[in-house]
Amino acid sequence: MASARVSKTKTAIRNAALELFAVYGYKGTSVRKIASKVGIRESALYNHFKNKEAIFLTVCADIFTTPFSKKNIQEEAKKGKKFLANFVVQYKLVSFDANKEKLFRIMMIELLQDQTLRQNFLNEFHHHNITLLSEAFFVMMQSGLIRSSDPMFMANEFLAPLFYYRLQITLFRIDAEPTTALSTLFEKHVDFFWESVIV
Amino acid sequence: MASARVSKTKTAIRNAALELFAVYGYKGTSVRKIASKVGIRESALYNHFKNKEAIFLTVCADIFTTPFSKKNIQEEAKKGKKFLANFVVQYKLVSFDANKEKLFRIMMIELLQDQTLRQNFLNEFHHHNITLLSEAFFVMMQSGLIRSSDPMFMANEFLAPLFYYRLQITLFRIDAEPTTALSTLFEKHVDFFWESVIV
DNA sequence: GTCTATAATATGATAGAC
DNA sequence: GTCTATCATATTATAGAC
């Protein structure tokens, strides 16, 4: 199997780096600290990765993998509110997933400093979701489920609060504050939004 | 006047630091680079500031000053949509203000790394606006302008897209991409939101 | 594949002459 | 208030023994 091709030490470095990058960012994480967390010397680390940037790129490799597929969007969108509720359930799951949360932290820290990451965010993360939701809203309009309007703007209005709530959850969790109050916002958002677009 | 108490060099350091922090963040900005931008040596810089952190704190001093006051909120809120439109105009002006944009960049870069800044964001920035908007929506509900619901949740739904649009503007401007398409989102948001809450 | 040793550079900060 | 000189430390990365 493919995963056996990655050595134990390399995986350990990746995991240690993920933890540190998520807390201290790229510049705040030294190769020394990563090696120390793994339990090896810096020099040993260079047997597995070319340099610090290579570690970072490996860690960030699946930062923009998304659970939202455009498969059967034409059929799925006809479910109306049910489709939106499903979307939000996925979004919420991702928001509370420990591993995804670390990647989200890295993304937020480096978003304004790393051009490649920023462009991936806008293309893979934002634009991907906006086009998917736009298509869904377009179908819903044609099906007479929701009122006619600009599907892309609707997509923005639907997506924006989800992102804001996710950011808040992330900030709260950094300081180990409870997120129960925030947790319910997702479902309330679907209800509120649906009421505002339904015919 | 009070501003005369701050020397020219100290102001120059502050401005140079603002530019650099906004692009490279705290860790990515060295005292050397700040001094170099001002045109003096590092050592001379320490005659004006105790250390690097003191420069950062001075730069960040008015990062959370807000144009949104709770004054006359009872009266202002009765204007309904007009109140929301005014709020968004202010928010939009801040989003496109060059100086405020730099401070917003610093805030976004350090938000996940600096606990003090993060707590100020949640208290001064988020919570301040949420309570202000909550009060306004409460008044609007009592005045029969909008449908009865949870004012605080409504405030979240109203504020979240504004933040998301501002973040997008900031990201676009870093890469010198045009923001005209984003510019109209603010007004459209007010229209869309008002339609969804109006009785 | 890991270690010690080391290089080259960058960093925050201070001492003391002018 | 600025300069030169210097320090202590941290950083990324490499060389070569085991």
C-alpha cells in the first residue's frame, strides 16, 4: 500500500510540524523545535526533508481538501433546504475536526503572508464553495423553491456566516473557552437563511 | 498641542513599523528593517522605544477604535433599514481606508498568535458590534419594524458577511487585484438582509 | 539514519564615543 | 540623538564520523 512508502520518522516529523505550525506559524516554528518534538537532532531531519519549506508544504498538502463535491448537484439541489442543511452539517463537522482545525489555523496565520496559500484559499476554498452553492441556488430558483435573485450573491450571503462562525470557534478553542453557544449558530443560520429566500 | 510631544523620529519609526508589520507580521519584521526604513541605525531606535514589543504596541494602539457608537442607539435604531445602511457605510469606509487596512492586516496576521490581540478582537471588535446591533434589532422589533426573533443571533447574521467581505477586500488588495466587484456586496447585503427580517 | 561539530547568517539588545 | 562596535543567542543548513 502507498502509505507504507512513508517512513515512521517522516510521518513523526510531519505530525510534530503540524502541531507547531498550527500554534506558532511558519516563522515562529524552528526546525530545531520540530526535531526536538520528534526526539531527533536537526541534522537527522534533513535526511527526510530537503528544508523547512518542504516540511511546511507537506503539512499543508491537504489543507484545501473539501467534503463538498459537485457530484449530482442538479439532483441534490432540488432538495432545497435539506441540501443546505447537509452542506452546513459537513461544514460544521470540518469546523470541529481536530486535524482540520489545525490546518485551518495554519491557513489563517499564513493567509496574509503567503501568496500561494492565499490564492489557494481564494480558488480552492472560497471560489469552489461559491460556485457549488451558486449552481445549487440556480437549480432551486428554476425549481421554484426559492425566489429569483443573483445566485452568486446568495452563495456569498450563505457562506460568509459559516466562515465567521468557524473562525470564532477556532479562536475560542485556542484559549480553551467553551464553544457550545457557537455550535448552535450553524443550524440557526440554515433556518434564518431559508426563511429569507423561500418563495 | 499633545501631538507635538511625539518627536519626528519617533513618528517616523511608528509609520515605518506599521508598514512592515502589516506586510510581514511581528516575527517577520526585524528591528533592523524598521530602522533601515527610517534611515537610522538600530541602536538609535532604542532611544525612542524600549524594545520591539513597545513599537508593536504603539502601532497597535488604535487598532480597535471604532466609528460605531452606542450614542442615541434607541433613536437611531427606529430608522430601521436606514440605520443598517448607515452602519454598513461606516463599515465600508473603514474597509477601504488605507490606514485602517494596515491595522486590519496586522490584526488578521496576529489574531491566532497573540492572545491579548485576540481577546481585544473578541471584546472590542466582535462583541462591541454585536451588542450594538443587538440593541438596535431589539428596538426595531419593539417598534414593529422587523419580525420578532433573537436579536443577538440577528446581529451575528448581519455582521458576519461584512467581516467576510472585508477580509476578501484585504486579500485582493494585497495582490493588487481589483475590488470593484466586492465593493457592491455591502449595499446588496443590506437589501438582502432587510428583506429577510422585515415584517 | 542518527549523531557531533560547525558554518554562515540574522536577530534583539547594549556600551560608549561623538 | 546618532553613530560604531560588540554581544549573546537563535536560525537554517551542511560535512563527515559512526
